[in-house]
Amino acid sequence: MISLIFGAGASFGSGGCYPSPPPLGNDLFNELEGLHGAFSKLDNSSKSAFKVDGFEAGMATIADNSRVINPLQKELASYLSRFTIKPDNAYVRLFNKLGNCLKQLNIATLNYDLLIEQSIARHGHDIDYNANDEGINLLKLHGSSNFLPQIPNGCVFSGNTMIGGGTYFEGLETNAVSTVQEVESWCHDPQNSDLSPVLAMYAKGKRVVVNRNLIQNTQKKYSELIAKSRLVVLVGIKYIPHDDHIWGPICHARPEMLIVDPYPQGTIDWVLANNFDNVTVVEKSFDSAVWDITKAVHRHVYCT
């Protein structure tokens, strides 16, 4: 079994995207503030934290209040849903080279954008977000901008303010939609005023305020699949110590690894500290490393 795991650096470094590749975390706040919506209305103290200390630090300053958090999550989901692939995008080119191998791989991503889904659909495959081999396995470990919770018939959620360190709503049916228009329509619907898409807050701890169990089950499935993987390919992922749900399963399984990152030193330090064997580092952007990834996969999987 082979697992491909993509981080923010993969989408940023994937090349052909409209209107541009999704930004990295250091630039994300400026882009969101420029929308003149929820992020632009934050107080100056929070804005300073975002700009000086990074996105996760900025999110840590946000009040634990659903009337504050949900609009931010909706704005983030809508923004990241807008990015679309061009034919020369690295995801498109990689999946084209892998061909039927895709059905034998597990794909996971830390990203909320929809570039992987668009690339898989371009090749005529269905997507299985639960990794039950009912399509191309795609685990979105922090949720996704297109995971939209549905209010049950006969229920009304409106005008509530929720405070507390956990999840605001649990167990709602979640639809995975395909387009930015569907995401934006859902986000602007007044009946969803107390909800936000199922995606982790981009902050330390990756708190999920809606349908946390869905994300926890996805991360559990990820751990199970990593444990069975002979090769793990990490593309554009920076080692962050508190993201143990990502790194812990890899450390425990100790598979062969291919690390693709133009600035990999932090991950190399983690590899050395944990005495990994059989690790290859490709110091390139995703856009430049498609063939390196393809060759590594082909060494382990027969593709027709």
C-alpha cells in the first residue's frame, strides 16, 4: 500500500491554477482581509497577531463564540473553494502519469481546497472520502471547504450563540458538493446562520466546531492506512510538533518515505531525530517533482 499526503505547500506549488495557486498560511490572512468580510472586521489586536505571528497564532486570539467563529469559517471555505485547476496543474499531471495506479493508492490532504477533487474528476474517477474503495480514496484530514452540514427536516437553527471549547453541533448529515457556487449559496443561506462547513479551525489543536466526529473518524482511518503503507510520500508538508495526528502514525509505522519540499529542513530534522531509515528527500516544488513522485510510486505498484 502507498499513501500520498499533500500539504499547503503542494497546492501553493502546484502551478496552473485560476486565479492563482492557493496562498500559504503566511499570506492567507492578507488575502482574506482583502475580501472586506468577516476577517476584515476583526479587532486590531487579532489582525496584528495574524500578520506578525502567523495564521495559527491569529486564530488563537479569536473569541470562543459561534457568532464570531462561524462567519470566519464560512469566509475561509468560500475563498478556498474558488481556486480551480488548469490543465498543466501538478495534481492533473501527476494523476495522469499514475493512471490506473490511482485506484491502488491512498490520498490524504491537510488542505481545505478542492484542487485534488477537480483533478480526480478530470480523469473520470469517483471520489471516496471515507476510503472504503468505492472510488479514489481521498481523506481530508482537517475537513474541507465543500463539506456542508445539513439541518434535519423540521429543525430550525437560527440566532443562537454558543460558547465552549468543543463542538457546537455533532452528528449532522454532511454533503460533499462540487462547486464554489454551491458552497457560497449554502454559506449565504440564512437557515445556516449557526453552522459552518466541516473544517478544522486553522489553529493549534485543529478544533472542529461542527461534526467533529466526522474528522476524528477520518483521522482514525488515516492512521489505519498509514500502518499498512510501504511507502509514504509527503508533498509540501512542514513538520509541526503539535500536529501529532499527522506525524504520530508515520513515526509508529516507519515506512519508506519520499519527502518533496523546496525547503525541507524542518522535516529532515524530524526524520533524523526519530532515526528513520530509507528516506529520500527531493528539494523541489510539487510542480517540478511530478516525475520524481511518479517514479517512486511505480517502483512499488504495477500500473497498466
